[in-house]
Amino acid sequence: MLALRLTRAAHLAVQLRRLLVAVASAGTGFLLLCALGHAMTHPGTPGASALRLAWCAAPLAATVYLAAAVARTDPGTRPRPGLSAIGLGPGRLMAVSATTTALTGAFGSVVALLVFLHLRGDLTGRPFEGAVSDALAVGQALPFPAALTLLSLVPATASAAVALTLRPREPRPTPPTGSRRYGRFGAYGWGAARETFGTYGRFGARLAPASPAGSPATPPAGSSDAPPAGSPAAPATSSLAAPPAGSRAAGAARVGAGGALLTQAGATHPAPPTDVPQPTPDAVPGHPTPTPTPTSTEATTTTTPTPRPQNTTALPWGIAVLTAGLAVETYAGNTAAPSPDATPSAGVLFGWALTVLGLAMAGPGLTHLCGRLLQTARPGALRLLAGRVLMEESHRIGRPLGVVCAVASAAYAGTALYSTDGADFGPLSVLGALLVVGCTVATLLTTAVEAKHARADTTDALLRLGAPPATLRAAAAVRAGALLALFGPLTLIVAQLASLPLAG
């Protein structure tokens, strides 16, 4: 009931995104039922029917991917302060989101079943006569247990994916500050917390400190600022508790006495100096000598947030998986026997799946690299802002960009395959292609909206500081142009490599 109430009380944009999930679920369910109808009509060719059912995995995966993105951007099931007191913690909200996704997918599956029965003539009594009548199994009894099993794939898989994506995660132990974790193929990540937005381009962030690192600027002996002899020395550090490293307060540049830059974003607080003279109370008769307090950094332990690993660590693995996918497509395209209906073989499907996985893994690293390239060669404010936004959002928009790149390359390869064999796209093939392309593009747009909402505080801060709105729009245009300049040629290269074995 709570899931139904949240679904009914959602905003119009949220309802439109859920409607997209329902439409995608209906289209995928209709393709699954058509695969069942083809198996009923052609009982002597189980291999061809199984291949049709296997190719339904592409729109199924695209629909599940869209459902997970829509559930992640749903503001109604987002954890907020105070909800745990009434029993709506992260686990309960995750269950509500998974239930909402299951209801949306089930609604689409019911629509698919009604359309399939209507085209068969089971509801109106007049069967559909057309190009897809062979896949409808007109005149044969429909096995409803098998149909319901196929229709339950979309809501069950989408609900499980949403539960896995939004599951509560325990904080992982933080590695020692400054440690470097090496991976394979030369990939590495830093153990320290990441820099906050705008730290690299902050005014004076790269100036040399006026005093040695780790020690505050102290006035020289004999100056007017030095404490007089015999008086208690000033404390070396403030008595107030410093914010943890990696927090928003720690992201700003800290300036100590005399204007010296102490730390930058993501750096730890300097250790208290050990060479500051301390008062000796044993000069007063009757006072015991106090035990010295250790001043090393090992005596105190600060809790820092769990750092997010660099997105460039998965880039070599993504390139390796992409290369393996292209190799599998080449081998399967050269050795597979030609199909009568120009349907690619299962090896081509597996190679295409590896290609999509490789580009999805390499997408965040490529987006991060694109942001770094924007900031090279003495960048101005516009390129610096655009590059830092790309680096900050590479983990969010990089993977959908890689998936769209893979889908575009697969569409180009499929066009080359059908133009070479002389076969035409059937209605079911067009429906499957539209589902895959539409779901991936909708996922990318949904993720872009999520990224815009995530940096709303930063945008408001820039506007309060006097940044003109035209500069923010220009930075968005620069980001889009940089991504198009990087992913456009990459899509063409992958598409050309994937279409060579299929066209030959």
C-alpha cells in the first residue's frame, strides 16, 4: 500500500519516467510472447526458436537498465533524515522502490499479453493477418503457464536489479592516508579522500606555502608577536575539533597565521609541532613533573569518509573486454553458417554483449580523461569548470555513455549485415531495435537529469558568487562537445570493426 501511495503522489516527471518503463516492459513482453508463438508454429526447428528467444535478452537488459536508472532518480524513495524514526530506513525504502518497479513492470506485461491475445483473435474473434502472423501461433491453444513465466521475467529481473542497486551498503575500511593501491595493467588509485569540486581551480590553491609543510607559521623570537618569557606558551593547535578530512569544510583551502596555506582539499591536518617550547611547572616548588603527552599523529585517530576509487582503474579492463568482444564477433561472423532469415548467430550475440560490457566499463575512465584533457594547456575559467564537472560526474554519466556508444555501433553493424544479405528488417526486428535504442537513450537522459540535480548546490553557489548564467550554459555546451568529440570517433571505429566480419 505504501508503494501504491508513493506511486500515486509522485510528480509528473516521475510518472512519465515510470510510464517509459511500463512501455519498455510491454514491448519486451510482446517480443517474448512472439518467440513463444514462433516455437509453437515451428516445432521442427527448436534451434531457430531458441535463437529468437536469446536475442530477446538485448531488449530485456535495456529495459532492466532503464528501470534501475528510473528507480535511482525517484525522489519519493530517497533516504531523508527523520524517516528512520517511523520505520522507513534505507532497507525499507529499497523494498518500496523494488515493489514499485515490480508493479510498473507487471502493468507493462499485462498490456503485452492483452495486445498479443488481441492480435491472435482470442479477444475479438478476428485474427490478425500480417507479417507477424507466423509468430502469433494463430489457431493453436496458448500455453498460459509458459506465457506467464515469460511475462514475469521483466518485473522480476527489474525488481531484483533495483534491490541490488539501492541496497544499503556498509562503509568500507579506509586505507592509510597517502597509500597507493596498485592494480593490474598499471592501474592505480589513491587511498586519500578525493578533492572536492573546484579545489583544483581555487584561487591560491597551488601557491607555495610560506612555512614548512605540517607546521604553522610562528613569529620569530624577539618580535612583538612572540609571547613574553615566563608566560605560558600559546597552544600550538586550536582547541576546537577539526573537521574530518574529505568533508566539505576540509575541501576549502586553510590559511594559518601569517597567511600560509596549510592544507588543500583531501589532505590531512598537520601534526602539532614538537619543537615548540612547553612550560616546565617543576620550577615551582611542590609541583610534580607532569608526564609529557605524545604529539605524534599515531596518538589520535580521525574517521574519514570512504573514498571513491578513481574511475581510471577500470579503463584497462574495459579495453580488454572490448577487444575480446570484437574478437568473438569476428570469429563467430566468419565461422557461422548463413541463416535463412539473416538472424545473427549466438556467437555474434555473445561478442556484442562483451562489447557492450567493455564500453560500459571503459566509459567512466574515458569521461574522466576527457575532463582532464579539457584542463590542459593553461585553461581558463570556462574550460576549468567544464573539466571539473566531467571529472566529478564521470562515475555517473560515463557508463550510460559507453552503453549508448555500444548500441550505436551495433546498429551500424546490423545495418551493414542486412544491406549485404539483401534481407529487410521485419516488424519484430524493428521493435527490438527501437526498444534497445530508446531505453539506452532514455537512461542517458535520466542520468543527466540526476547529475544536474546532484550539482544543484554547486550551481546555486556559483550564481550567488556572481557567475553569469551564460557561463554555466557555455560550460554545459563545452562538456557536450568534448564528449561528442571523444565518443563519436570511438563509436565509428568500434562500429567499423564490428561490421567487417558480418559484411564479409
